Amino acid sequence: MRPLKQLWDLIYLIRSRIDGWTKTPWKQVNIELIDQELRQTYLNKELRLLAKECNQWNAYHGIEKDVKNLVASLRSVGEFRNSAIRPRHWEELMKETGVQIDMTDETSLQDLLVLNLHKYEDEVLFFV
């Protein structure tokens, strides 16, 4: 029971952190800091400590997948901060993903994550 409790505590902690980050306007998100925390703290330490005991549980694989997808999406968000990106690039990405969002200064990281950027990393690199 202890590993299960530890896993759910960690899931709650990770989801709380992600919820806080995703409410931030995307241009203000500190991508490097989030990436470092996700990779070093969760992927390389916390989740790995639980891997032996929890690896067979769907909850473990679900949170691990969520963290990896967010890391991949953050790379794309960082690329789209490039000054060379034009509105037409956003339009092409939205057409590719099939999701329309209104890009404003208040657009949050969560709004961008709806685009499932982790699935379109190659396309994002093509736009940049």
C-alpha cells in the first residue's frame, strides 16, 4: 500500500504544479525552469524511485506519459516564441492540428497544450 500512496501523492504534486504552470500566459512561462523541474525532479528522480514497485500500474504510466508530453510540448512553445514566427505559422499549425485558438497576450499555456504540440514537433520545427 505504501508505494501506491506514494505514487498518488506524487501524481497529485505533479498535476498541481502543471495546473499552476498552464494557467500562466504562454509568453510568460519560464520554459527552461519548468523543463528542468520536470526532467530532473520528476522523470529522473521521483518517478524512477517508484518505477520498480509501480511500473505495472496504469496510473504510473499515465503520469509518466503526461510529463513526457509536456516536456515535448514545451520545446514547441519555445520554438514559437521565436521572433521569426508569423501569424501564418500559427494558422498553419492550427490547420495541421485541427484546433483553432485565439492567439492573444492572455493566451495561456493550457490553451496551447490543446493543440497537442507533442504530436507535432516535426511540423513546429518546419515552421521555424
